[in-house]
Amino acid sequence: MNLTHRHRLRVIYAQTDRMNVVYYSRYYEFFEAARGAFMRRINLPYEQLEREGIFLPVVESHCRHFLPATYEDLLTIETRLDDEPKAKVKLSYRIYKEGVERPIAEGYTIHSFVNKDLKRVEVPEAFLVCIRRYAGQVLEDEASP
């Protein structure tokens, strides 16, 4: 599969703590922002899935921090889908800070496909069509921060 998307964002002051370092829980918000951008970029916005009665709750998540991000840093979040989902979808993330070659953080989220009653459902065909269309590509945001 190997589908990658790059989303850029700038750290705002409210995301930092008293040490001027991005607070650890904000990285999950960065993952979410990148995941939403990924879904829009493959032409399947999350709100479209919701209208069709499909939801993607996080059932597992993880984040490792290597270097800090601070106020005004420009970050690139790479969202990667390595395998076509069966019952769940795993998205991996790497966060890069402008001017730093290695990731400053990395992690993943695993999501189940459920209906409005939170009952598991099969992976929607529309999702499979969209990810297959872009398989093997590296996609970028259409606009920069």
C-alpha cells in the first residue's frame, strides 16, 4: 500500500507549556489534524463517512517524543498507511520540525470502522477505492500554513 501524506502546521502559543515546549498531549491533536488532511486529500473527508453512518473511533494510540517542538516551529506531519485495512485501519505518523532531519516524534493510531450504534462494520468500499487510487504515492497538502 505505502500511501503517505504530508501535512504542515505551525505551532501556536496555546499549544506550549511554561517551558515554551509543545505539551505532550498536543501531539495527538497534530495526528488528528494530519489525519483529517489525509482524508480530505484522498477525496474522502471524514464528514462524508459520518453522513453515511460510518465512524472511526481510536481504539489504540501511541506517541514517542525525541526532540521538543516550540512556539512558531513549522512542523510537517507525515501520515502513512502501510497496509490495506481489514477490520481496523492503522495510521502511522512522523513529525518533523523545519531544519531538523530526523523526526522529533512518531506514533500511530488504530481505528475501528463502526456504525452510529458503535457496532463494527466492514471497511467501506469508498474508503478502499480512495486509498487504492493513491497507493504508492506521497501526497502533499494543497495549501501551506
